[in-house]
Amino acid sequence: MGTPSGRSTAGRIGVHLAVLFFVAVWTIPTLGILVSSLRDKDQIIASGWWSAFTGSAQTEAGRLAPASAQQEKDGKFVIAGNLFETPGEREVTAFGTRVQAPSDYEAGSVAELKDGVTLQVNADGSYVLASPKAFEGDRGQRVYYAVTAPPRFTTENYETVLFSEGIGRSFINSLTVTVPATIIPIMVAAFAAYALAWMRFPGRALIIAVIIGLLVVPLQMALIPLLQLYNGVGAFFGVPSKTYLGIWLAHTGFGLPFAIYLLRSYMAGLPRELMESARMDGASDFEIFIKIVLPLSLPVLASFAIFQFLWVWNDLLVAMVFLGSGADQLVLTGKLNALLGSRGGDWEILTTSAFVTIIVPLIVFFSLQRYFVRGLLAGSVKGG
Amino acid sequence: MAAQILSAIIVIIVGVGGCVAYFWGANKVLDLIFPSRGVKGEKAIDNLRKQAMIRPWLFIGPAMLVLVVYLIYPVIQTVYLSFHDRSGENFVGLSNYAWAFGDREFRSSILNNLLWLLVVPAACTFFGLIIAVLTDRIWWGAIAKSLIFLPLAISFVGASVIWKFIYEYRDAGQTQIGVLNAIVQALGGNPQFWISLPFWNNFFLMVILIWIQTGFAMVILSAALRGIPEETIEAAVIDGASPFQIFWKIMVPQIWGTIAVVWTTITILVLKVFDIVLTMTNGQWNSQVLANLMFDWMFRGGGDFGRGATIAVIIMLAVLPIMIWNIRQANRETGGH
């Protein structure tokens, strides 16, 4: 663009800052679930994900060793030990003996308890409880302490959701739905698009108009009659009405207007001389299509394939209507929706599952962004 | 599971093979019935003419069949069902429509949908335009655009989980793990259960769609901005126009057509918004919208097809002006072809 990019330095810096702001707002939400999905599940609820790299602080309660562990030393009775089962991982910052004031004393200091009893808790968790009189009772002294845990990252959440929460199975189901539902419409649409672009027959203009009209028909208009139809067919032949075949065909139908529209406008732009010289050489329409038009249309076929793949993979509505909710048919989006209901507060499950569902679209998107953008431009600038 | 994968692979092979076999076979059969080679004179010309008449329908046939079964028939049937009772058998005239406009939940859905329609397309277009203009001026603009574009690949359900985590609420005084409440608490405010605040919760749901769709608006508008002739901008610079004047008076008027396309595309999307509301609130706390209400009636109490169809028809009526405009526009463009 020929605009003077900010006449002053201040203006230029302003542009950089503004873009940085937008980029931050648009990426931080996704970053949040990525970071959370890799965190330890106790840390997720203890601190915000943005503090994942600085360690998290939390208050815990514990008991010191019971009176039976006491030893007499220099006329005093002493109980010594460590609060942590595995010392060295975490650090005590403060401690106390009352729940109302769990961090009364700094780590390393000596707390004066009643009857001359003293307690010292060090940062590494080791403690010394000392008393002029012998300790009694078989339950140890209660203590509260604030600990900071170093950041702990783990792939445990991924193992959990993939193998015991059913996300792995849903991943396979999603692939089962998506791949055929992407490939089938391409073939059907390509032939129709060629006919609409390069063959002359009565009613062609009307068919094009109908397809452009169908582009914007809300999916909601099709759901109830198709549900009835599927139930009817299922009952008539005594087969289940919710099948993979059913959803493949449904996605084919819903994707077809856009496919035909996109491919037709691309094919119509191919040079006319190419077709005519081939026809002079005696090639039939079938041969022209297979040998000339199809190879030339590969970029636009790729664009449509990406669109259809993303649309089917990300779809929830069609899957909820035409597939069952059993483990053998629940796709990722449906599974995630079910988890939101049943595991509402378990963020380690939700963030990890969400990341598993979005990883495939993100890979497709990043590796094929060029075709995606091209299709977006071709598909919307003309039609909408 | 293995059987399922196997059946998917078989379907791909059978489906693709079937398509190829159909198109190739139909073409061969046509050649056999009306041979153009090996016959002479009038007969050959006649056969060629017949082939040219039939072949387009062989090419377009499968697509037509699928479109009729999966879109055209259902649209007609939905309109028919909207005049019938819950089982779809007894004609009830306009009483479904009368019910709809008397129903509190339906009216609240309409109002919420209107709110969505006012805010989301405007916000997406506005942010998309600003980002497109700004990123064109800096060296790392392509990376920035690609990152802002990224949410477009994320499903609505995935995006809902992402934003639910941002809106996560804990009681005041506790450590907040949701970004929004953490910021509010750090600034001295009271944490809120955002998605349950009537009226305002609509906006918290809209943010999700805006977050997803801004990238779309940005890409389309960015391409349109690049198409603006440089001379017009250079002339304005020579005349001493400020950057803001150049933006509003030179650039924006030249891309009105594209802005309209972006706006209408997002408008259609907004009318169909379903996943976000279902997963975030399922219509609770007065956040219901038409598409989710329709889904609800499809299955509520065994399913009321009459009322569900009625709500679908009302969504369709809202799309209709855009559809007609599109068809007229396309006819004008393809008229010469």
C-alpha cells in the first residue's frame, strides 16, 4: 500500500503496539488451554495458568509425628521429622498451628506455643518440636503451612483423556466421519461443476440460481425432515437409523452447494481455447474433463477439501442429530460437549480434551493456509 | 473399532470407485447407444446431437439427486411441517406461529438474536478492517495476521471450552484461575459469574464468535485493500490528508462492496449460531437464541416437529433477503457467460 507508514516514530511505534495488542488478545485464550493441559492437575486449581512458570503457592495441613516418636535430649523432649514424604520438591514459606492463621511464622523461625513448647519448621520441610515435659497422646500436633511448588509439567493429562476418558475413541470416530465426508462430495461436485461451466443445456441458468440460493439455506431447515426420513428408512429396512453412512451422505448434501459453486466459478475461468482445441482433436467432454479440466483445477479442489474437512471435523449439530451418543459413534465435538456437562470443573480434563480436538484443524490450517485463504477469497468475494 | 475403520476405508474405496465407475460407465453406455464413430453422414451428426443433449444430465445427475434429497425436499417439508402439529400429521394452520409469538422463551430468543445481529457482524468487520490496515504497515504483519486468523480453524465447542476457562469463577477472595476474574480481582473489583448475568451474558457469548470470525473479515478485507489503486492514496497524501482521513474518506468508500459481503456472510452465520449457546449456557439465564431453541424443540418431550419446523422457517425468513440479493447479483455476473 502506498500509505506513508506513520509519519512520526511515535506513530510507527503505536502501530506496532496496536498490532501486538490484537495478537495478544487473539492468541492468549488458546495459549491458556495449551499451558493448562500440560500442568499438574493440582496446580491447575491452585493457581492461574499464567503463573505456571513461576510455581504456585498453596496452603496445606499436616500432622507431626505422634508422641511415640519423641526422644529425650538435654532434658528436653524432642520430636523431629519432615512434613514432606519426598523432601526437596517443594518449599515451605510459612507455617502456623491454627487454621485461622496458617502462616503465622516464617519458615526457619521458632514458634513459641503454649506450655513452653517450641516448634521450628524449616524451608525444606524438616521440623523440630521441643517441650520441657514429655509428649502424650497418640496423635501428633496439627500444623498448617504455605508451600510453593516449583512448576510441574506433565503429559499425564493427555494419557488420561486419550485412554480412559474416551477422547481417543472419539478421535477415531471423528476421522471416520470426516475423511469420507470430505472425499465423496469432491467427485460429485467436480462433474456437476464442469457441466455447469462448459456444457450447454436448457435449464442451466436456473440450476445455477438454485445452487446459489441453496448456499445460504440454514442447516436448521433440513434437520427435521431428514431425521424423519432416516427414521423411516431405518424402520422400513429394520436397520439402525443413526449410521456413519447416513452422516456421510448428509455432509455430502450440505457441502455440495458450496462445492459446486466454488468449482464452477474456477472452471469457468479456464481458457476457452483449451477446450476448443481439444474438441477439434476429437476429445469427448468426458476426456476433456478428466485430462484437462481436473488437473488444472487441483488448487481449487484442495481449497474445497480443506473447507469441508474443517467444517465436518468442527461440526456438532449434524453429528448430534444423525449419530448416536454411544462411545462407538460420539465424535470429538460431541464428546467435548458431554464432558462440559459431566466434568464441568475438572479443567485438566477439559483443557486437554479441547486441545486434542483442535490440534488436527490447527495442523491442517497451518500446513495448507495458502489454499484455505484462496478458497475463502473465491468463495465469499463473489457470493457470500 | 477396527471394523469401523475398515468400513470407512471400504466406503472411501467404494464411494470413489463407484463415482468413477458411474461417470465413466454412463459415458461409455451413451457412446454405445448413440455411436458417433463408425456410422456415416446424417446418422453420425444426429447421434452426436443426442449425445450432447444427454451428457450434461449424466454429469450433473448425482449432484442433483443429492441436492434434492438433502436440501430441496427438506426445505419444502419443513415449511409443510410448520403448519402441522407435533407429530406432523394434523393440519393446525398458523397456530404454531401464534404459539411462537406468544411464547416468552421464543420472544427472548428473537431479541437475543437481534442483539447478536447488531453486534457481531459490526464488531468482526470493524476489528477485521483495523487489523488489515495496521498489519499492512509492519514487517511482521503476515505472522500477526496468521495468528489472528487461527481461531477460524477452531470448532465452536473447542472455542467455548477455551472461553469458559477465561470466564471461570471462584468466590471473592479465593485464587482466581479464570483470566477475566483474575484481572478484575487484581484491579480491586469483585469477581463475577459472567455467563449468568442476564443481558450482559449475551455479550460474553458474542465475544467467542467475534474472536473466531474476525480473522475471516480481516483476510477478505485485506485482499480488498490491496486492490485499491495506489494513485488515489498518493493523490490524497499530496493533498495533505491525514492517515485517518485517508482511511475513512479514500480507502473505506472503495471497498464498500467487500464490506457488504463480509457483513452478510457473518450475518448468516450469526442466525445459525447454536454450538456456542448450547455449550456455554444451553439457553439458561436468558441467553437463548433461535437455533438452539429449535434444536431443543426437536427433541424436547420426544420432539415437537411442528414447533421446531416453525422456528427453522423463521430463521429461513431472516436469510431470505440475502438469498434473493445473492441470486440477482450472480445472475448479473454470469449473464454473459
